[in-house]
Amino acid sequence: MNPVPIPDYSSFFLPAWPWLLMALSTFTFWLHLLMVGVILGCTIFLCVRRLRYKTPTDLDRQLDSRILKTMPVSVSLAITLGIAPLLFIQVLYGHYFYTANIFIAWFWMASLAFLLLGFVAVYLAKLTWHQRWGVLFILLVPLMFVSIVYIFTNNAVLAIQPEHWLEFQRGLRHLHVHDAENYILLPRISIPADMLRHLASFSTPAGVAWMIALLFVVLNLFTAVNGILKPQETKWLVLSTLLPVFGMIGMLMARQQLRSDYLAREVAGGFDIYRDWTVQPQILPMIIFAVLLVAGLLVIGFMVYLVLKTRPSAPPSAAAEPVLAPVSTPSLPEHRDSNPS
Amino acid sequence: MDYPVWNVPYLGGSMVIAVVAIIHVFIAHFAIGAGIVNALTETFALRRNEPVLRQFLRDHSRLLIILAFIGGAVTGVGIWFSISLVSPDATGLLIHLFLWAWAIEWIFFLVELAAAYIYYYTWDRLSPAAHCLVGWIYVLAALFTLVFINGIVTFMLSPGTSLDSSVRPMQFDFWAGLFNPTYWPSLLLRTISSLAIVALIIMVLVNASRRYSPQQRDLVVRHAGKFLLPLILMIPAAGWFFAASPEESVFYIKGGAIAMTLLFAFSLAASTLIGFFSYLAILIRKRSVNLETALLLLFIALIATGSSEFVREGMRKPYLIWDHMYSNGLLKSQVASLQKPGKKFDTSILRSTRWSIRPQDAGEVPFTDEDFLTYNPAALEKVKDTVRGRWIYDAQCLRCHCIDGYNGIRPLVYQWTPKMLVNALRELDKVKAFMPPFVGNQRDREDLAAFMHALNDPDKKTSPSCLGSGCHTLDTAQPVRPDTETSPDQPNQPEETEDQP
């Protein structure tokens, strides 16, 4: 089969070394996935709890309330942390990424609507949690976010398989109903044996990291079971939280490796980020970025410290309220009438 | 131009960007202005012992979170998504040139997000001074997001550094590009606009709430009125902006495109008048503003902001990145090499814009996947001229022109003859200064002319929706008439092109 035409990128340059951009892409994507995991975990946890208990105890209410209180912050953080990997992926693989985006353009744009709905559902769930139908909103949250994950996964898979682009070019992006089943079949990725062997050969750091990640997954089963059986021993809880958190790094490295292997195929244009990109590092902006990243994290840490070092005071008492006038003021209509504006 | 095209019937991809971007601009300006106003107001309230002002901020700081971090975050991502679908070439270029500017902006946005949530959740927890400090951290972070994004946005109008894409890879001066000629006036204009939007929202909020007595309301309105005052500077700031803009771009504002001139005049007049209103009525004569007036002023200010964004975008035409990339993704440096003489399919522009070819459009004419992948001129020759014209239209016109709807091509070429169309395409950038040049050979011009002519031909049953969606073939269309077969060297015929409606 002749190679698929890949959009030209030869006039561009990389403003940093590929290894650095890949490392930043993996690191920021890891942070993003952690927050997405927190959202999905918390909402599914809340759904299950809510469907299970008939009459919530005070403890139930407190726990639900504390989880719900963190949700808006988690969603905001997940979105913001998602921006950085999106940036690095565009600079490394933009010509593949954009093409895949365009082929699933309506779905890609629909993910914004899902995001907005998910975000609004978080707030509505928080407001209506103790009402009978409050659970509906919290059910909507994982539904929306999983839909986004599904669309993004499709995009990622399509981007590394240009051999399927022509199918999309033939009409799927115009949403012809008879072609819809093709879309549903995606992501149709079955990793070729040679790539899998390459990954599992320990010949690359990604391969080693992947093996460690798989080991973590197996260990996690053990620690999780222990955590359930011995809830008083917090070490199991800590371990079963940390193992997947760090195991995810190995999986993301393996993902990068697979992407490279896929794009290196002749049918995909034989793309190699180390060989094909010209690097013109923008040193000063890069240094400023690094310094500001550290400074930014320190500032966030400082603000969190400010909050933690002060104990929460009692909710605002009635004594604080008299600053303001009563709800309706007799002089209000007169005042408005006298307003020349 | 070598990416696939995203077809948004009736609305057009550029309008999708505009809608998302305008909403985002309002929200982003609000987020920045609210930070400045909140921090200044809280500091002022603490020093002058004005608990009402502090209470007002406390009552409404939730709006900042909801607007900035739901609306702002979603529309911000939305701009990125939509520009990468409509103009992947320009998005890719900007990402490569300004990767670190965007990455730095991301750090500031992260700090801004953390500061906003801490600010909102800790009114009762932090001491007033510490809370005020968090407010100022928010201001700095928010302002620095503007500092970097403003550089990228203004770069598109006044790059400030040469972008020579004929040298591979392109040479680029990051700092000259970021702090380009229109950078500072644009920063000033956006800051003024941010403060004004927030001041007017405060006036609406304080009037809409029944929580405040008339005296308290007047106090808040007069305090907010101070933030409208900088609007008086809009005229000199706009003058500075236009003085720094490329000379050709200001041509549209000076009457070259009457819609833009009027929008610009409205935007400037409305902003300045609101500024003077604030000075004379609110601050000098100590009048208050009621809910209806506040709402009216807010809507006028938002329309003025939207208009000025429209003007700023329009000034760039025919470029996306001034003097470098045209609005359809064509690089200026590519034009000469893509203009080909003759009519051979081998030299058709479709060779360079392969993803605008849709084999299924060829209908009964055999056009296989292999023909697509290898670019087979013999197979292309058998395809109807109107179908080839549609593919060329998709590659070069669709990003700005729908068939029907926004900037619709059908009414634009109504009653044009194929000959007029071919002649206009030959000198397109000279016939209309805000259009990019047409690239391709004479056959490409004729094919595109055939397609455009078929749009308004009553004898041909070509439904708008089918043409607009690019789903079906134009089997009923006829080849372009022989009288259009003019030599590429034939000079343009102004008497015909001037007949355009």
C-alpha cells in the first residue's frame, strides 16, 4: 500500500530537544490523568454509596459532603493540567494530531459540550446531593468524562494509524449514518507482535518502566486485598494508592514508545522525532519556564501553607451580618426613583 | 493547505472560532479585571475600614470561580480545539514558535486557579491581610497570563520579526515576536477593557441584590465607577495601536471596509462615552446607577469589546499571520512555486492539497484509493470539472466562505459568468485586497469557476445542502464553457470583474 500523504511539517522546528518535550509531555499527562482518576473515582464512589445506603448517617453525610466539596477544584485542576500535555503533543506530533482531529471534528468539538455538562453536573450534584434526584447529577459526571476519554482515545489511536485516514476521508466525518459503525469499531488497535516484543525486550527505558508498571499492578492486587482485610493498617491503604499512581508512569512511557513505533512504520510516513525534527532550542524562554514552574509551585505551596497554618474558624455568625441592610429597605424604591440614570 | 478540511455548513469554521473566542474574551477579561478590582477593593476596604465593600466581594467571589474556571476553561480549550480544526497550519506554526510562551502562561494559569479557589474558600479562615495577599497573587498570575497570550495574539497582526519559511527550518526571534509592535498598546487596551467589564458587572450585581441598602449600593457603584475611568484613554490607546499596526491593515479602518470602519467607530465611541459618563455622572455629580442602566451599559460594553475583537481579526486579512500565512493556510513564500502555467493535471494544485480530494465524490467515474494515494493525473482527468472545482474550493475557499450562510460564496458570485470568474481568480488578491491569491494552474481556475458558476445556474439541480456538505457529486453540472479558455498570460479584464454584485 502506498503511504498516506502526511501534512508537511518541514518548515517547523522544535523549540527544545525531543527527549525534554517527551518527558514533559509524559509528566504533565501523568498529572492530568491523576486528577481525571480522582474525578472518576470520587464520582463512581459517590454513586455506589448513594445507591447503597437507604438512610444516610451523619458520618455518611459528612463524608459525601467533603468529597463533593473537592470536586469543583478537582475538575478545574484536571482541565488545567490537561492543557500542558495537549501543548506538548501538538508540538511533537501536530501534523498527525490535527489530521486525526479533523476527521473526528464533530466528536472532538462535542467533547467540549461534555466537559461543560460534566462541570455543571458537579455543581448541581453539590447543590442537590441531599435531595432524592441529586444522584442523577453525580451519575452524569462520570458519564460525561468517560465520553471525553473515549473521544480522546479515538483521536490518539487514529493519529498513529494514518492507514485508516482514507476511510474517514470517504465520508465518515460527514456523519453518514451507514458509516457510523466504522466509528464505533474504533479504537481498533491490536498491537503488532514485533512492537510488543520490542516493548517487552527491556531494550528501552520504556520497556523496563512498563514491566515495572505491570509488576505494580500485580502487587496492587495484593495490597488492596490486604487493605480491605486489615483496614486498621494504613500502610496497605497508602501502598495501594501509591502503586497505581507510580505504575501509571511506566504505562505512559510504554504508550510513548508504542506511538513512536507506530509512526515509524512506512505506511505512517516513517516518522522519527529524533531524526526528522530540526531542533532550535529557545534557551532563555526554556530557563524562564523552568524557573517559573518551580516558583509557581512554591507560590501555590505558600498559599496552601497559609491556609493550613490557620485553623478553620466558626461559620460567619449573625453578628457579622449587620454590616448589611435588611433584605428589603423602605427607602429602596425612592432611592431608585431618584436615580437620574 | 495540506490538511483535510472541516466543513461547517451555513456557519463556517471561522464563525465557530469567532463565537467561541468572543465568549472566551469576555470571560478572560472578566477574570483578569475581577482579580485587579478585587485586590484593590479589598486593600482599600481594609485601609479605609469599609466593611460593605469587603462584604460585597465576599458575596460575589463565587462568580469569579464559576465564570473563570468553568466558562473560561471550557471556552479556552474550545478556542484551541476550533482553531486546530479550521486552521491547523497556523495553529501548528504558532505552537512551534511560542511553545514556551504558552507553557509559561500555563504555569501562571495554574497559580491563578489555586489562588482563586483559596481566595473564595478562605474568607473566614485567613486573616484579612493574608486573604488580601492571596488576592494580589491572583492579580499577578492573571496579569501574566495576559502578558503572554497578548504577545501571541498581537504577533499574528504585527510579527515584529521576519518569518522566512523558504529557509528550512524557519529562523525566528522569540522575544521580538512576543513583544512585537502592537504588543504594548494591545496590553493597555485589554487591561482597560477588563476593568470596565468588571466595574459594570459589579454595578449590575449590587443593583440586582436586595441585600444592600441604597446607601451601601451607592457606595459600591461609586467605587466601581472609578474602574470605568480608564475608558477615557481608549482613543489614545487605540491610536497607539493603529500607529503600530502594519500600514496596509489600517487601510480597512480608514474606510477601506465600511463595516469595519463603523464597528471600530462604534466600539471606540461607546467605550469613551461610558468612561465620560462614569466621570461626570458617577464621580463628579455623585449619581448612582440603577439595574437597568447598569445592564444597558454592560451590554454596550460587551458589544464594543466584541466589535473591537472583530475589527482586530478583520484587520489581518488576507493574512492569518501578517505577511507570512494567508487566511486559508497558504504560505506567502509558497505562492510563486504553486502558480503553474498550462492546464496539465500533473501540475494541478490538488497535488499539494491532497486531502481536499474525496474519491467518493467522483461518482461513477472510477477514482480508487490508489488513485488518491499515488495522485493519478489520468484518473483526475476523468472526474467532472465541477467536482474538481469543489475540491479546489474546499482547499482554498472553505475556511472563510460557506456555500450558503456566513460569507456565502453562492450570493457572492451570483450572475458572474465563468469568464469573469476565471479572470477574477487569476488576479484575486489584486481584485480584492483582502483575498489571498489563488494558487494553481489555468485548469484549476477553470474547474473552480465551473463549480462556482454551477452554484447559481438554475438549469442545474444542485441543492445547497448537498453542495454545502460536500457529500455528493455534481453530476448535473456542465463543464466550463470554451470561451473561458484564456491564456494565463492574458491580462485581467477589469470591465468584467467590476460587474460583480
